[in-house]
Amino acid sequence: MAKLTLDGVTKRFDDGGDVIVAVDDVSIEIDDGEFLVLVGPSGCGKSTTLRMIAGLETISDGRIAIDGDVVNDVPAQQREIAMVFQSYALYPHMTVRENMRFGLEESTTLDTDTMNERVEETATMLEIDDLLERKPSELSGGQQQRVALGRAIVRDPAVFLMDEPLSNLDAKLRSGMRMELQRLQHDLGVTTVYVTHDQTEAMTMGDRIAILDDGELQQVATPLECYHRPKNLFVAGFIGEPSMNFFDVSLEDDRLVGSGFEYPLSSPIRSELAGDEKLVLGIRPEDIEVLDARETAHDFPVRVDVVEPMGNENNLLAGFRTDENDSQFNVTTDGMRRIEEGTHYIARFPESAIHVFDRESGVALHSREIDDEATLLESRI
């Protein structure tokens, strides 16, 4: 177990004279035993960051430290790090036992009996002890993933690195393996950095999540804080499915004026917006209430264009009835409520649930109210 520190880590690639910055000045402190998820869209730099931690990619600037010891120039095999890859990377000609033992043979001086004992203990923990004499071709995808995990666990590393290890599994097995990975990490207590583009994995697995975009770190915080207190427009739009609704608005006196609607603001929220005039109003689909009659100034006539029944909920695509530009937004309602396409309702945007962002910088100026602030740990960035 160890504390992992990234301090101003940068990676530049020279592409025929053009310098490409893949990772730009990333700083994160990952506590001993913490499960941190690196999440972001494809090409954002998360796998490159993981490879630099592993020692598979050189660092252009900054430093990486394990328990205070800088490892920038330490070879990968000497970093006390074990990595689990997306492709499993099992040797097809070796048995499960040989695959799991291979890393120990290459990186330790343990005798054969001790190595076999470690392999068998780990296989029992992963419930693959009856597969030790099989070859990878005789295993299912989930079993191969367990072997890859076992090969990392037997090394008893200071840090686990996982690069989208569940992406090759079907949806049902992936869901089960998410919980299994969390249980294993909790039982082992090993500092873990997990890379994924799947926000569901990020929200459900990480003690904290680090969100990257175009090589730059956007926010590091608990999943709930990133969801309810996004630092900027990118985080707000990336976290959540369906994603947050955004409306370009202008601030006129004590109102937000958008296409097809005007939204009055209370004095406390108005004071947070200072002199900014070009703004973005944000609200999550599940925070919009669908009513039969208008009661407040935050209620707007809407039409329902599309209904997507999901069983436990309905995802609606709606639009303001007074909007000539026909802008649309998402609404999530209870699945037991019957709503038909083409019908008209009232959509309430509760002021307690809105977010407001600066349109040019994307910075969050106001976030929704939270009933229990204690559930949101302070952000580390």
C-alpha cells in the first residue's frame, strides 16, 4: 500500500514537428488505499496518464512519487506497480497457473512452492481455483478477466493500475464484475487507479473521480460532488445520463431570458452572478417536475415530443410551446406515470435545482442546493 502523487505531470509528443500535448500539467494526490477513477472521453489523456504512472511512458515534465519517492526514472519493473489491461494480455500457451505465476518468476526471487501457494490462495479468492490447469482459450471472458486480476494480485503491489478492464465484457457480467472489483480492492486495501470512459463505472466504483478533457484535469472530487457541484460546463455535461440540460440565457435585471422562456431569480442567486450577462442555465432531467397546471413563475408550458419508456422511469424529449426555435430538453419521470407523445404539460424548473455557468469560460457560478452537505466531501482540486 502506498500514497501516489502526480505533480504537474505533462506528456508531449512530437508529431513531425508539431508538438501535441496529450497530458497537460496534471496534479493529483491519491491517498493510501484509495480507489481513484480517471474518467473522460476517448483521447482525453487518461490512458497516457496511467502509462506514465506505470513507467511505460516517459514524462515530459512534472514528477510522479510513490510514498514520497520520485519514480520518474525508475524502470517499470521496479515501481511495485501491477497493471491490468483492457485486453487481458494472457499468454495463450500457458495454463492459468503459469499465467498468474509468470510475473512472480520475472520480478521476484521466491521459490516455486511459495509462488504456487500465492497463486492458489489468490485463485481461491477469485473463485477460479478449479481453472488453474486450463489454457486461456478454454475460459470465458469473465474468467479470463479474473486471471488477469489474479496475476496482478499475486505480486502484492503497492499500487494497482487498471486500464478499462471491463470493457470487453457483456453488460450483465460487467455489472457483476464492478461490484467484485470494489470488494477485492476494499479487502486488499491497495491504492488503485482505474481508467474508464464509462461514467457509470466512475460514479459507482471510485472513492473519488478525476475528470479529464483534452489532456487537462477538470475536477477531482467524490462522485456525488462532481454530479451535484460540477466546476464547469464540461463536467456538468459529461457526468450524468441523460446529461444535464443547458439553455443559453442572458441576465436582464433579476431574470434569465432564454429562447422561449424567462426565469426569475431570487436575490441570493442573483447576487452570485455579479456582472455576468452571457450565461448558461443548467438543470438535470430528473430535477424537472411534470405537472398538469401552472402554479409558479418557474412553471412553463411544454409539449412532449418523444417518450422513451425504461421500465422504472420514462425519458422524455420536450420543448417549450412558446419557443419558435423549437429547442428541446430531456426530462426523466417515474416509469409508472403514463405520458403520451404529442401531449402538453407544465414543466417546473425548481430554483433549488438549477445551475448557472459563465457562457464564455464555462465556470460554474451557482450550483443546486443539497439537502445533506455532509455527503459531499471537499474537492481536492
